[in-house]
Amino acid sequence: MNLSFEAEVLPKAVRDFNPEWALVLGSGLGAVVDEVDAILSLPYEEIPGLPTSTVSGHAGRFVFGRLAGKRVLVAQGRVHLYEGRTAEEVTAAVQFIAARGVKKLVLTNAAGSLRTDFAPGSWMMLSDHLNLTGTSPLMGGANFVDMSAVYAPELRAHFVRLAADEKIVLHEGVYAGLPGPQYETPAEVRMLRTLGADAVGMSTVLEAIQARALGLEVAAFSCLTNMAAGLGTGALDHGEVVATGHTAAASFTRLLTRALGE
């Protein structure tokens, strides 16, 4: 794949923007962008080499604007391994974000809760992750990047304090990233709980690895949209995931606005 992020292929307004923060929005969380004072948007397909998503709930565009007075770059949607993409393609948006000079990245996703005390509709901030995708965006060389603190401790402490101020329930835990697209079986859920995971999803871990390799500070949040298989009732459904994400987006937007403003 040829990622053409050279300045000459981008509109001048994009080249001159210099964002301070970047956000990647997961399934059903696109409504967060409604709070951004947008200056311009750039569809992924207009950037040579950048893949586009085929999944409902992922608009597939970058939005440039201001949130809480800060210049932000929002990736509204992402691509996944289960769409037949490579690890490099999955992390192409993060590479684009880093090329714009961003230093702080907030990743979001929709995830299944592996804990009965982490209720659907609430948020979990990632303290760490399990990369169970079977791949890495750093493959192809001796790219030995320290992963001792993938999710920046300072950013995490900042969000914890502000969530308490805003009276927003913010869990912390370990996210297990699997390739999908099928949901996990009850036996797999028991395995993940034994391994120490608190939530499970099909994104984020490769993006976080790539971001750390590029020197970005990373914070990540899971919208817990459902109980994982065997822990709840009824069949798992992507429509439910998107709907719950829409509902929960308001509280996260409030937390994010406060965090950026301070």
C-alpha cells in the first residue's frame, strides 16, 4: 500500500491547520463530531492510499475544527482487520494523524463488557490491552518499541479526575483486541476473563501500538455497548452496538470537552 501523505496532495487548509489533539471515533460514536466547530472535512477516499470502511456506523472522513478552544482532528470511522485489511491499512489513519503533527491521540471503540459490574452504556478507560489479533503494524523489521505504558499515565489521571468532577462513571480496565468479525463464544469469553481482560472488541490495539511507535501520547476509551456472550441475555447484534454508542456519546463528549479545555 502506498500512503501518500506528502503535503502537496492535501488541501492548503489541511496543511496549515496544525491540530493539537486527534480523536478516532468507533462504532456509533460519530455523534461526538457534532460538538466540533468544524472548519472542513476530508473524506478518506480523497487521500491517496487511505482505505475506507465498509461498516455501518463509520462515516469515513477526517473532520478538522475546534473543540473546547483546541484545534482537533477527528477521524470519523476506522477500518478493521475483519474487512480483509492488513495491520498497515488498519493503522493508516493513525499514520496520517501523526504526519499532521499531532502529539495527543484519543482512541474510542465499542466493546463488549466482560464484567457484570461494568454495565452496558458505561465507559471504560483502557489501562492496558491484550493484542490477540495475531499481527502488528510494526511487522517487517526490528521495530522494538517499549509497550510498558501504552496508555499515557498522565492523560489517564487527567481523565479520571475530570470524570469524578463531572460525576461520570468511568471504569478502568484491560481491553482484549481480537480480529473478528464474529463475536466471541462463551468459552472464549471465559478464557479472556482468565487472561485478565475486562472488555473485548475488534479494534484499537493496533492503532495504539502504531501511535506509540510514532511517539504520540495515547488515551483510549471503550463504550461498553453490551455484555459479552454468556454474561447477558439475547443474541449479540451490531445494531444494538451502534444504538448504545449513540446514547452514550453525550457523556463522553462532556468529559472530552472538559479534558481538552483544561
